[in-house]
Amino acid sequence: MLLIHCPHCNEERPELEFAYAGEAHIVRPNEAEQAEMSDADWSKFMFIRDNIRGDHAERWWHAHGCNMFFNAIRNTVTDKFTMTYKVCQKRPTEHQIKVAKND
Amino acid sequence: MTKFRRPGHGNVDVSKTLNFSFDGKSYQGVQGDTLASALLANGVHLMGRSFKYHRPRGVVGAGSEEPNALVAVDRGQGRITPNVRATSLELYDGLKANSQNRWPNLKTDIGAFNNTFSMFFPAGFYNKTFKWPASFWDKVYEPFIRNMAGLGPAPEHPDPDNYASTYGHCETLIVGAGPSGIAAALSAARNGGRVILCDENPELGGSLLSTPGVQIEGKFALDWLAKSLEKLRKTENVRVMSRTTAIGYFHDNFVALAERLTDHIPGVEIGPAREKLHRIRAGKVILAQGAIERPLVFNGNDRPGVMLASSAQTYLGKYGVAVGNEVAVFTSHDSAYEAAFNLSDSNIRIPAIVDIREDIRTDLKEQAEQRGIDLFLGSAVSKTKGKHRIKSIEVFYPNTGSKQMIGCDALIMSGGWTPSLHLWSHSKGGIKWDADLAAYIPDQANENCVSVGACNGDFGVAAALNAGTKAGGGRKKFNTNEFDFGTGISLDTLPNYIDTSKQKAFVDFQNDVTEKDIKLAVREGFKSIEHVKRYTTNGMATDQGKTSNLNALQIAAKAVDQPVEKVGLTTFRPPYTPTTFGAVAGYRNDQLFEVTRKTPIDPWAEAQKVVFEPVGIWRRAWYFPKKGEDMHQAVARECKATRESLGIFDASTLGKIEVVGPDAAKFMNLMYTNPWNALKTGSCRYGLMLREDGYIYDDGVVGRLAEDRFHVTTTTGGAPRVYRHMEDYLQTEFTELDVWLTSTTEQWAVIALNGPNARKLIEPFVEGIDLSRENFPHMAFREGKICGVPTRLFRVSFSGELGFEINIPAHYGRAVWEMLFEAGQQYDITPYGTETMHVLRAEKGFIIVGQDTDGTVTPFDAGMPWAVSKKKKDFVGKRSLARPDLVAEGRKQLVGLLTEDPNVVLEEGAQIVADPDQPIPMDMIGHVTSSYWSEALGRSIAMALVKDGVNLTDTDVYIPMPGQTHTARITAPVFYDPKGERLNVV
Ligand SMILES: [Zn+2]
């Protein structure tokens, strides 16, 4: 069972307290953007995900904790969390992920 | 004293005799025995039959790796445990064990015909044979497979025992209490921090128990052991756990330990926990699991009496049992000489040591000579004889082709050693091939974990002690006096003059996989070791190939002509040894399996002899039968009473979320399809929620308490997911909105009153709300008091009758219910359950999300375009409603169905076709979603999702059911009072 660091509680808690919530940094288009979007672009936003092998930016929910959603970098091969961060923060750069790995 | 007991040897208490039975026959053992050692002491080697061929099998190992000696232990009704390894089964007085895979008994087994016809059961037999004709499945193949499948008897009764579980934390967890594990614990304990040392055996000490002659720091092994264990037991920060198997190693140093608490105690009543699962989070894990000796794969290696050399040494050293009087040795590794010499020194005759190697260490030769043991170097055992016990071996010398028979009553073998990588591999630690050991050993760790001792390839007592000490943070180096573990060689095929096809050389004893099966699998194209494993079933039995995997790997590698390290290794998976379901389930059994959520009014319903049904994790009143009524009669009566006078219904399970804040209306506009700006304070409205993909997610009535405050209700089952859905959007998409969400489901009890007399009933109890038709119209929502208790009162109807939903603080729920019920007697107030609620709403064509919708239904499919605001520029799901597939013609739409025969109540889920005479498979155009007997209409009604359903209104469709095809006409889904006039009762 994984230990996950909640950036809001600022604590490592067992996986049981959390729920996975899909890929991160997929921003919902606002009403103006939606109106402009082709069906193809909309279905890409809705359904197409990267499904990468390696460091994956994804959303987690501290369901049985502080109730907050946050983002994480997790390696889909090793299942290791490199870092977690608040949703308002930008996706970490490759460099930041590398630094976090060496910590 | 039994025949093969050697007094003066072993760590057992020969003064304490234990009576036990095996296959109904009585025997005696002593305190400290396992079933295997006790049977061996009685001269019994035959302990089981193999799975596929039902070949007679004897014990091979002396621990949890045992592949053959599996027994079923009978501890009374519901307490039969199959597939217990006799080698790990602690003997107790009165133990009753039975062998498996035989009928009528172990010595005469009908199923052994499989053995006679073994040429018909090659690798992949099941895959090749049980294919066609299809008609054979029912009558021939399935009974055959069922008969053959599985090991041992499945329990026929529920397990009456209790199981416990707990969480634990420590700085250092040490798995395995042999010399390396104990040394690690001693040094880790000195450095402070919590230490847990666990071992699967009842006695700690590992290999030291088998080799009492070894000296550590000038003390005999058992003395050093006793002193060390005493020290550990006295150290406060150390927890020593015996009979505790580390069954799995999971992420972030989370290790599951299964502790067996009572199985070794005779006559334990049902009550105390039988096993306890410890979920341990450790800072550091030290794996000291040891190594398992490898059998040699030669013709006749499965005859009872053939066993691992180290096992024979353990039976002598630990249990004081000789495995035979004349014990021959067959080896490719030096370590077997220690076993041979130990046995010889205890007056067991060693008629021969057969060694595959042409040359061996001089000291071994000398010691053999001193003991008068004949050495056969560069030789191999080419066959064995004896029906239920080995009688002789044939020694073959390939250089000259000479053969010689040698009599024996046991043959001990060693093909080298396999470090136990199981937990290391669970933790995803890397492994590397060690050519000298001809085995894989740990490489890079993936967790904060080290592997020490034999499981790391550090063989010998001193090496193990030193590695353990170092892992625990110490620096001490130990002096020992021990047999030099030495080296060996590993051959994929042993020399034999007999044609391979005529040999019976077993690799996996438990699953009856032979050398030729593995070669056949490779010939048939299976090159990956994972495929070879599945095709031959090698390593797939309850022992997970602890003794067989490496032999299989070497044979397969040779067959594909690749170095072993290129072929890889099959994946180790938890649990390390078979684990009871009870240990995994722990306390989660019966009432504790899942929480039953009950409403505040539930006890009242229970007292009425109500019938409950589970809805999500709630239990809800289903219907209230009066004496002699069946469900149909009760529901018909409840429906009629509600439509004619007054029904009362517990709606407390409705999900409730309070949406509060300056931007509450904006947020509601985004989360629901309906418009909310125009909803006045003091009113409520039906709300429809979509997912972003445009499909219906939930629905419920929403009341506006103030400009900035909404009381949202959800479906009973949908409450958690709706709350999560709202939180998700609020926190991650609509972050600019100033809104708070609070789940209030359990704060409010909800009493629904429906029927023409509803207003009359509550009027006298309500304060602060004008209930008149004009001032409290349909879809009004007010705060006030009822029965002196604060209430949020909705005028809504899910039945089509005049209706009120009375929200009161949960702890007043039952009191208000009882007051209203009492006062309602004048109107023949009738309590009703979920079934009547469903019928009443279906008569009105109201949907139930999740019953009439299935996650692919849009508001337009459901006939609810009125619920979707056309003016709003955005809401969740809006853009998707314009997706080409969602606006396409021919979607399934919600319609009503009236059967031609009004007495036929269709089955929910039944498929609908346009032409009942078409050939099978028919073109299914939809399915029945809701179906009931309507007492109000005096006939059956149904709702259905039908392709292009609205256009098919007034046409007939067909519902083919077993034995009969029903005809039904498509109608609008509102069956009762389509104009809604009944809401306007005075
Ligand atoms: Zn948190």
C-alpha cells in the first residue's frame, strides 16, 4: 500500500485515504472556447488521454482526509510518487521532477 | 519409542507422547514434532498422491517448501483445512489428518489410472483436449475437469472461526529468524528503534536447529541460539513473532504478516482468533528468508523415500528422526556431504554417495573414507525401484556405461541451493544471475530493504551472522566452527542410458510436470518462461514452484538454447505460502462485513414487521405486509391507500448537500442543466445533473433557502458521487467561485406524506408556514416548525398526489413520524416502502436514475428536454449534448409499454424486438427498465428504452421470454393523471 503525501495536510498518509481522479492538467474549456471547438477537438478533450509509460501527472483526491484534490507525479512503471502539488500549481518541469527524484 | 526416533538427537521432548491419526490409523509422536517428522519416526514416507497422475508420493522437504506431503486437517465441522503441508503442521494430541488425491485410500488409488496412461497427459493436455465437440462440454469434459481440479476437499460449511487483524509500525522488520535474521535483530536492537523479528516456524533458529553441531563463538549452536533469543525477548524495543509468515511485501515497506494463533493447540473452542493478520509499515526491511535446496531431476526421483538432503539433516538434527536405515545420497553439491556425515555419525548407514562431479574436495573424500562410505563420482542415479517406498537405486557411470544396483530405504539428494527471492521480488527488487550458485540473487533494491544470509547468496553460518549484523547496523565478525558449505554444479540434464521419453523425471512434484513436458512445451513454440509455466503448469501449484522453478528454468533455457539469465524468471506473487481466506477477511465478516446504514425511523419500521431491502449501503423499508399478505397484495394496498387518502414514507436516505456562498446560484447553474437564477427563495425545482459527456448522472429536488443558499437533494445511492463531482469542479475548474459545500444527508430525517389528505394531516402541527394552496403552492419550500421542531418543508410530489417532504433534524425524526402517524389514523394513514414509491412514480412516468437510465442516456433520450436550459451558455455536459452521436437519429428513448395482456408484468431487463419471428440472434431494439402492477390502473405498466422509441408510439413490439413471447404497445411514459390535476386537491 502506497504512502501518499497530501500537499494540503502536508503529511504522508496511506493510499486507502485517497482516490485516483485521472490525468492532471486537462483544463476544461470555458464557454467561449467550447462554442469555438470542433466536435473532434471536444472529443479529444473528453476522451483522449496520454497513457504514458513513465512520469505521469495525475489527479488525486484526499477523500478520507482533507477532501482536497491535488496533483501528483507518479511513475506508471514503478508506481513511485515523485512529488505532489496543489492544483493551482503548474505542471513541474522535467528538471524539477529530476531534482525531486534525487531528494 | 517409535522405530526411527533417535534419542539424544533433536529438539523434541520425547517424554511427551502425542497420539494422532493419519488416514484413520493411529500413531504416536512427541511434543515438538510436525506431522511429517512424526510419520517418518513411524517409518511412514507415503504421505500423498500427486495431482495429475495420482502417483504415490513421500515427503521431500522439511518446511514450507514441501510439494508432496499435503494433508487435510479436520478440526470439526466447518474447520477442515485442505492442503496443509505435513512438514509445517505442528503435531498435537488428537490431531486428525487425511491424505489427499486418492480414492479409496492412499495405497490403492483408482485415479492412478492417469499414471498408467500418462502418455496421454502431456504438457498442454488440457488446452489440446478439451476443445470440441461443444456438446462434450456438459457431459464429458466438465465433469472430468471438475473431478480432477483442485487439491484436497473444499470445506462444505461456513468457517466458524474468528480472525483478527491489526496495523503495526517499526523501524526495522526482519523476516526470518535463522542465524542472519537473529544477528540482524541483535544489532538493530542495540541501535534503538522498534524491531520486529518474525519467522514462519514455531521455533526460531532456522538452519541452526538442523545443525546443532555447529559452534558459534565457541558455543554450540543451540546454546548460542537460546542466549540470543533470551536477549531479544528481554529487549523492550524488540518484538519476536513465531508462527508468523510474511506473506506479501507491498509498496513503501508495507508487509503483511499472517500469525497462526491456535492451530497448534488441541481442542481450541470457537471464539479466540485463529489467525491474525499484521499489516506492518517498516522503516527498513531486512529479508533473511534463507534458501531452499533444489531437487535433482532424474528418472524415478518422485518415489517415496527420495527427499532433499537438508531435509534429512533437519529431521535428524531438529526432530531426532532417521529418515531411513540405509540412506543413499545423490548430489551435485558439497553441502549434501554434511548431511551424509551427520546421518552416518548417528549410526545411519550410508550405502553410497553418488556425485555427478568427476572430482570433489579432498577433505570430503577423506571424511567419506573414514566413515566407510562408498563414493561414486562422475555417476548418476539412472532409476529407482520400490512401490510405495524406495528399495534400491541404480547407479550409472556414463564413462564406461556400467550400472550397479544399490539397496536403500531412502535417497537424499541435492542439486544445489535456491536463494528465496520471494519477498524481495514482491518489493520489485532487481535480481541478477550468479553463475557460481547457478541461481538468481538480489541486485538493486527498490525499497529500503536489504537481503542477508542465504537468500542473498551468503551461504554458511558465519557469512549469515556477519551479513545480518551489518544489516542491523553492527560491525561484529563471528567465529564459527562449521562444515564448509562449498560449491556445486548444476546440470540441465543428468546422464542416463534410458531414452528420455521413457524416463519419469519430475520437476514440479505437486503439479506432476516432468522434464520432457518442459522440453515439449518449448518444441511446441513456447519460448518465454512465463508461457512455459502456464502451458506446463510448472510452478503453479500451491507451493508456487519453490523447489521446481529453477530446475524448470534451466531445462527450458537449454531447450531454447539460451543462457538462463536471458530466459528470465517467472514472477513471484503473494502470498508466500497458502493463506486462509479468514486471515485476509479478518473482522470483516457477518455483521461487520459492511456497515448497514439505518435511518432514524428504521426502528419504528422494524417493529412493524416490515420487509427491508438494501439500497446502496442503506437498508430501507421495502413494503409493510399485513397479516397474510404477500408482497403483491401489500403493495397494491399501500398504493391504493396513498392515492385515495394518505401514505407516509421514510425518505431520509435521500442525499443532501447544502450549497452556500455568494456564487451559489452561479455554481448551481454550472452543475445542473436547469436554470437557477430565476428560482425564488422559498421555492424548489427538479434538478438534473449530467456528467461532462452529456449523460444523466443524478437528479433531485433543490430548494432555495436564500439568495446564497440551496438545499440540494440527490438520489439515495448517488449522494457520495454527486458530492465528489461538485467538489471536483469547485476545487479544480470553477475555482473563482465563492461557494462551500456541506454534505447534510445524515443531518435530516425526511418524512414524505402523499395523498389527498396530506395537507389536512400536517396543518395542525405546522407553525410559521401558511400552508394554503395559494401561499404554499406545488414546488414551494419554506422553513418553519412542525410538532415544535424546526423543519424545512417541501411541497413536492414523487407520486402525483398532493405531497410534502418534511425535513427535520435527524434525532427528531422518529418522534415526528410517530406523532404524524398517530394523528393520521383518522385518514387511515398507511406506511409504505420503496416498492410502492416505485410504482407510484412509474405510474407518473418519473425516472429513477440508474434504473431507467444506464449512463448512456441524455435528457433528450429520457424525454426531459424541459429540464435543459437553452439560455445558459455553459453547464457541465452542455457541449457534449451537441456531440454528433448524441444528436443522431435512432437513439434509444424512454417510452411507456402496455402489454397486450394486462395481467402480464414484464420482467425488468427483458429485451425488446420489433419482429418476434426473425431468426436468432434477433435484432434487439431495447429493453424494459421498469415494470409493475398498477393497482390504480388495474393493469401492468412498464417503461422501456427503445431505439427511436418516440417515433414508434402506438406500434406493437415484442418481448420474447422463455416459453412465451409477449406483445406490448409503445405509449407515452405517463400512465396516470397526465395533466397533473391531482396535485391541486383542496
Ligand atoms: Zn489532505
